[in-house]
Amino acid sequence: FDNFELSLEWKVPEGGNTGIFYHTKEGYKSPYEVSPEYQLLDDLKWEEINKAKLEEWQKTGADYAMYSPDVDNKIVKPAGEWNTSKIVFTPERVEHWLNGRMIVSFVPWSDDWQKRKNEGKWKDFPDYGKFKTGYIGLQDHDSPIWFKNIKIKKL
């Protein structure tokens, strides 16, 4: 897929952590080396269970390690309950939606995007985010994850 709208429902157990990758390519050690990720997490209990503090760019709906979700507009349901997510990707704008609300919006490959990539977590991953087409990846990150009603539309 290149330009697309992906919608799905998901739930995680208490302490669960996973994500949805897009523009994924084979031939790399891990999808995160090259693929943007819509983060899925038990925002309400992860820190308590794991006795660690998370940044907003690590929480549900974030474009992981790039763009934090709008916490004032974000509603995430507790572990074990179904959430809905949507990713809309075009070269002009990327949107991350959670439970009917847009919580992240950015322009891919823009000067701002490049700056975040080059100064942040991905500075040592030269192929991160460079691909304009690729697979959708549903991540298995050492905790159960449930998905249903997965729909994708080419734009």
C-alpha cells in the first residue's frame, strides 16, 4: 500500500503493548527499523504494571517516537475493551484517529518530519520512514493482542 485508509478494532490485556506498522519492507532485522508505527498500548495500567514512566510519544495513537497524540482530544478505553483506530496516509497528510477522534496529524517527509527523525530515536536508522509504499504490519510485542473488523481502502 502507498496511500490508504486503514480502520480496525483492537484490544490489549492489562500492561499490553503493540502497534501497527505501515510502509513495511522485508529484508530488515525488524519492521521498526524502517516503518512508522501507530502505537497501541494499555495507557491506563502499563506504567503501574511495568514500574516505568512513558513519554506521550510512546502511548496509544502516537506516531511512535515521532508525533505525540493530542491528549486533550484522546479517549482510550481500558485494557480488555475494544478501541477503534484509523490511519489515513497521503503524501500531503497523515492522520491517526482513536475512538472517533483525530489525535495526530502531520505531513510526512516535511522539514519538521525530517528534523524529528534526524534528532530523535531514528537518527541511527537511515531507512526509517523513507519508503512510500509497503506492507501493513500488525505487531506481536510479547503480549496478546486482538484485532477485528480490519478494513483498508486505497486512496
